[in-house]
Amino acid sequence: MATTHPMSFLHKALRDMTAWSQKIDWVRLWFTGGIPIAAIIIAILWVPLQFRTAIFASIYATASGISVTAGYHRLWAHRAYSAGTFLKIILAIAGASAGQASIRTWCRDHRAHHRYTDTEKDPYSAQKGLFYSHYGWVVVRRKSEQTGRVDIQDLSNDPIVMWQRKHYLSLMFLTVYVFPTVFCGLMFDDFAGGFIWASCIRLFLIQQATFCVNSLAHWAGDQPFANKLSPRNCWFVALITWGEGYHNFHHEFPVDYRNGIRWYQWDPTKWFIWFCEKISLASDLKRFPENEIQKGKFQQIQRQLEIQRQKISWGTPIDELPIWSLEQYTDNVKNGHCLLVIDGVVHNVEEFVGHHPGGEKYLLEHVGKDATKLFHGGAIHAHSNAAENLLSTMRLARIVESDCHQI
């Protein structure tokens, strides 16, 4: 028997490793993974978090996050509202501090995600697994043709979008690393804390929170508006992403400037956009018609009810019952079967007759007869809905004669 030469095995392993390494975007891996891990280690060992730096980092993280959710996402990707030049510039610059690519690139991928949700052309398809949709798609190289084509001409015609794209690397370096480091250094004498906490760790937390929309919001939560695709409403994701976790609603009504449509749903991005409108920085806030939203919700309730209905035994449908003549009915009774006719349907009450609460005598008196009047209240009172449901499980056949009351 031939044996594999050790050198052949080594060569194959090296080829496999080389092929695997070529699929990884090492720059992105270092930027989104390597630097944050190093920063966390340094923070734990040498750079404690100062109170004032923590406050600044929280405020700056909020500004970065809102710029992505209100700017990149709801303004540019979905055109859910209109913004003036001043607000666009602020959102474009602050959005760079989230380190999630330029507006044009981000929106292209996001529009492809909506158009090709859960397919191979979805750049972060949930069908490829939780890890891939969360982080794998960021660091695994994809050929451009693998992402579905979408129209981004409106973005290419936006001078602010194209300006940010042209200067993105410079803007990102300044807003991600330089500004928070210098600010904390000059204001709090905490250059190290500014770089480690307000720059690196802040960036890591914002990116991971945003990635949760692509992963957790397609995996955990409910689907009150549609269930054909994977998006779900996840309150935890909404909490950490400034309102982006109501993903089931968003995928059904992407043009709506809101994600959390109820007052009690956590969506600070919605309130930010609303406030910008009040101070004339934004306009044309789009809302999907409430009637259409309620349609989707009602249809989903119907689907869920139908699923539950199918799990319940309702008895054989009347039109699927075998057809008996009156003679067949009476013959079966003569042969000792405990049968009743109610509303033209033969019911087998043999197992139930001894359990009827106080009505055994009436049942036995009507065996072989028409008990329609008795059941519907001709004797004492009409039976309950529960009794009618129970009776439906006892159906045996249906009588074809036009007047079964002559039995």
C-alpha cells in the first residue's frame, strides 16, 4: 500500500494555508481586530479609564453612532428624509469616525443587502451563519461581482458623498485617532487614555454594535410584520445601536425614517432626525402609511394563527366525510353502534356517552334518530362552543337524504 510522503503532505498544507490567507483582508483584520485587542490589553495593564475620558468617549461614541444610523443609513442609503448641506457635512465627517468605510461604499453594500436579502448576492447574508454575517464578511475578501448590483447614481451625484469618499482615509485617521487623543490630552491631560479608550476601544465597540444589526437582528427576536426573510425585531440590538434593532419593521418599510414606531420603542436616531427637522436642518421626513403597516401586522397575525390552527384537530371536514344513506345509518345502529345525526352528519358518540354531564339518558334516547333539535337547545339549552368543537371530532359520515329529520 502506497504511503503519502511527509513532504507532499507539508506542501499541500502550505498550499491550503496560502489559499486561505489570500481570502483574508489583512488590513481590515488588523484595523477591526488586531488594534482593538492590543488596545484592550494595554488598557487592562497600563492605562486605566479616567472618569472625564469615559464621559467624552461616551458622547463621542454617540455622535459617531448617530452619524451612521441617521446619516449613512436613513439619509443616504434609504433617503428616508432630506438634509441641508450643513447637516450633511457634519454627518459625513462624524460618520468617518465610526470607521465603517465611506458613505458610498457603505450604502452600496447596504442597498445590496436589502435587495438581495438572504441570498448569495447579499454581502452579509444571514444564511452564511451568525459569525459570517457579524464579522466574517468584513475580513473575508469578496469579488465585486459577488455582491448584487444596485443603483447608487444618486450617491455619485451628491458632492458631499463624493468629497467624503475622496478624503475618507484622511478623515477617518483624523476623527478616529487624532481628534479624541488630542482632545483628551489637552482637556484632561490624558493623551494615553484618549488614544486607547476614546479612540481604539470606542471604535471597536461602535463597529461591533453595528455588526450586530447584520447578525443578531437576523437571528434573535420576533417578526411582527413579515416572516418570509430573516430580519427580526431585537430590543437588545436597538439598545446598543441607537434604535436600529427594529429590523423586521425596517426591512418591510425601509423608506420610513423611524425604526421604532411606538413611543416606548428605543430609537434615539428617530428623535435626532425629528429634532433636526424642528430646527430646519432636515425636511421631508417619510412615514410609511399606518394603514399599510397595520396590514402587514395583521397578515402576520393571520399567519401565526394559521400555524396554530393546523396543530389543532378540528375533526374530518364535512365535505370530506363518506356519504351514507338513511338505510346505512339505521343498519349501523341496529348492529350496535352508538350513533346520532346532528345537522345531517352522523356522529359516533359511543366513547362519550358515558361521560356526558347529566345527559346520558338523552343521548341514548336519540341513538338512531335525529338529535339536531336536542343539541341546539330544543330540550333544555343550546350547547356551548366547546361542545360544538368536541362534537366535530366525532364526525363519521354525512346523510344525503334531503330531510334527515324524518329518521
